[in-house]
Amino acid sequence: MKQNPRMTLGQHFAELRRRILWVALLFVVALIGGWYLSPYLQQLLTAPLLNIWPDGALLYTGLADGLMIRFSLSVLFGLFITAPFALWQIWAYVAPGLKTAERKIIWPILIASPVLFVMGAGFAFYVLFPFVFGFFIELNQSSPVPSVLLPVATDYLAFAIGMLKVFGVAFQLPLVLVLLNRVGILSRGTAVKMRRYIIVLIVVVAAVLTPPDVVSQILLALPMWALFEASLLFMRDA
């Protein structure tokens, strides 16, 4: 049902409720599907570690670890599947009340945001993880005292998923800059003048969001810098 901008307040709430129910229904279906797919998701997420550590193993410290891991991955899968549909529902609800110029700004952002998130998560998965995991394994195995490396499964998955989220969100930088430019808050000239400060801010953010090793910080800072430079191409002068 297409929303009519002249609907009454009650009709607006009814339309909003209907869209929320559709999103909730899809999430439940995706959650159930994620429950059956969670073993494959766990294999996928642990592959970067085990590829460079073939004899390695993850430690389960409690009887409920397997259940909690499976449920957490199910929820993650449900959110991943539902998010694009939820964004589309939000767009369909608010679009009739927007001006043409506003639609031209928001619509490309809704398309680009999931794409950039996947690109950021993919960069972390295929580029960051091999470097970081290799560094940690080598550091632990070169311990000067006898030691056994057994990463806790829940801790590893929390770390891996956290890094995927961090890189996915960090790759939203171009959208933020372009949006600020389109609404008249930040001109291209101002962004160019602030380049040195933005680069410093990027380095600080990378240092805060990544593990305390130089490699992972550089691997986050460099793409964010490149994305900033790419954003300038789509920004307008005041």
C-alpha cells in the first residue's frame, strides 16, 4: 500500500505498524534460517584463523557455549538479512513526505550504505584477519615460557564479528561527508583545508577501534584515508 502524505495521524501510525510487522516477520524467518546456517557461519568466521593455524583449536569453556554461539550467529544472520529490507521500509514510509531534492540525496545513500558496509567487512575478513591472526599466533607461540595457545571460541567470535562491524561502519565515511556536503554543512573547499586534521582524526579513530598493533591500525587508517579522498570527488563547492 502506497502511503498518502494526506493520511490522518491514525492512518500514519497504522501504516508504520504494518511496516514494522513486516520487518519483524522477516527477522523471525531469517532468525530461524540462521539457526540452521549457524554451523556454516561459524566455520566461515573461523576460516581466516585456521587457514594460517591448521593445527589450532578453539576452546569451549562452558556447557552452554555451543548454544550461545549458535544463537548469537542466528541473531547476527537475522539482522544482516533484515537490515536492507528495514531500510527500504523506512524509505517507503518517509519518501512521500520528502521533496524531490531530498529524495535525490537519501535514495543513493540507502543503496550505497549496505554496499560500503559489505566492502568494509570484506576488507577486514580478507585483508586484516590474515595479518592480525598471524601476528597474534606468532607472538604467542614465541613466548619465552612454556605455553599452550587455546583461544576461547566465544572471545574469538566476538572479536571477529566486532572487527567486521568496525570496518563496515568505518567505510560509511564517504556517505557522511557527502551528506554533510549536500545539506550545506561542509563544502569541498573546507574539507580540503581540513585534510590534515581529518587524517589525524582517522589515525586516532583507527588506533581506538582496532587491536593494539600497528598493522591493524594501518589497515584501517589507509582505507579510511582513501575513502576520504574519494569523497572529495563527489562533494560540491559552496
